[in-house]
Amino acid sequence: MKRRDFIAGLGATVVLPSVVLAQQNGQSRRVDILVAEATEDDPYYERRITTIRDGLRDLGWIEGQNLQLFIHRVPPKAAEIRKHVDELLAGHPDVIVTSGGTTTAPLLQATNTVPVVFVAAVDPIGGGFVESLAHPGGNATGFMQFDYSLSAKWLEILKQAAPAVTRAGIIRDATVTSGIGQFAVIQSVARSLGIDVVPIGARDGQEIENGVAKIARSRNGGLIATIAAAVNGHRDKIIKLAAQLGLPAVYGNRIWVENGGLISYGPDLVESSRLAAGYVDRILKGERPADLPVQAPTKYELVINLKTAKALGLELPASLVGRADEVIE
């Protein structure tokens, strides 16, 4: 399976002297964006890609003039990602932007020289992407998706939304460091909240379906879908299962709630994408990823779907609804 979009061509006014010089010298820089998505044109990634493109244009990098921008969409499967990494590097990009840890890890295994900017890595130190947040030290830098402590908030919010919940299925990718870390943090607070947590693997749709069905057979069950490309790849199935089986669920990104999920709490990844464009600009002008600190999100969003709550027969606490950044009715 191979899908690649080659994007070129909107004109705008060039405003930065170094970019003007590049144009005058007939130079064109190449930036590749690598995302792992289960379906083409997934809005989870499309918003971020559009923000990066717009951010680069605002900084004077014009597609078809002084910039070549290549978008690589690959399934969230290790073999497919490795194949695309080899093809991508063969094009000799100046900078590569990755969606998160799933795409960053195989890329950094393949190159220690091409600059890499990750937009939403859960654990860049644990994943071996950087030496430290302040001093990345290698050819990669970028933006954390969240601190592990956020994972505990999902279970707290689930308990607030549905106080009767005593058993929660945690859908996570156990093949990556971030999946193990997120589950560990959730597990650490489970006892204090009176909830028994059960891991659900995300290797394929059937494993998810079996795990969710088992939770639904328990009394007072609930769900949490952690952040991972493998989990996001089954977003529609998970939302549908939660609705069919009457399970309150909490997710890590607003796109789940926009598509019918109950509650999400997570970072504003569009903002991280805008900042990532700034890092790409600085690297193209000569700065090194090793000297650009990894940044944590500064904005988190709580989004609630009251229509879904009603369908589940949940009367959400006014205190929880009142804290929401957005309520879908």
C-alpha cells in the first residue's frame, strides 16, 4: 500500500531576506512530511498538514518557488513505514516533519544526519529521539504531545463523567514505549479512584473488538483510548463500539468527540503544528535541531459531546460541563 501526494504551487509575497536570496540564486529547499494514518485525508492529520503548509508560506517559503513540499501518507504499520522511509530519504530532503513517535522512530533508525522535526511525540526521551528536552543533541527536535501525567486525567475525567464506573478498558499500543507509559500512569491512579483497569491491545480491529466486548460484559464498565497511531487507526470502530455497548469513554483528541465520542482531553495539536513550521524555517536558515529545545504543549482542550451523553443515559455533572472548552450539543 503506497499513497503519496505531491503538493505544489501557491504564490505569495516573500518577506524574509534569506528566503529572497535563495530565490535569487535559483535554490529550492525540500521539506517532506511523513504521517501514519489509517485512512487517506484523515482530518486528524489534515488540519496539522494544512497548518504546517500555511505556517511555512507565512514565513516566506513558497511552494513551487523556493520550496518543494512532499506529503507522505502511510498506514500505521512498521513494514510500510520503513519502506516509505527509504523512499523518502532517497529524495534527499532538507528537513523531514513527522507526525509522532510511530513515524519518528524508524526514521531516526535510518538517518542521523537529516534534520527531523516531530510534531507530537509522546515520549521523545524514552523513545530515544533526543538526549534531553533542553538539549536534543542529535538530528531531531520538535514538540511533545503531552506529559505522561495527562494519562491520569483521562481516568479522573471518566470517573467524574460516570461515577458508577468500576472497571475500565484501556486501549493502548503495547509495542511502543509511549503505550506502555500511558497505561502505567493510568494504572498508578486507578486504585485511588476505585477503578480496576484492564489493558486492551490494538494490533488489529478484532483484538480491540474482543477487548471492548469483554469490558461491556462487566458491570459498570468504561473505556479510555490512549494516544497512538495504531489506536487512532481504529477510531471509528472504537467510537461505534462504545456507543453500541453503552460504554462511557474518554479520548485524547477532540477529533474523536467531533466524530461522536463522549469526552476528550488533550493538547491542541494544530498549535503544535504551527510552531513546528517555525522550527522548520529556523533549520532551513541554518540552525541545528540539536540546539532547538523540545517544547511541551501550552494549551489543552476539554471537549464534551452532550448528544452522546444523552444517548448513553448519562447526566454529566455541571462542574465538568462548565470546565469544557467546547460543548457539542
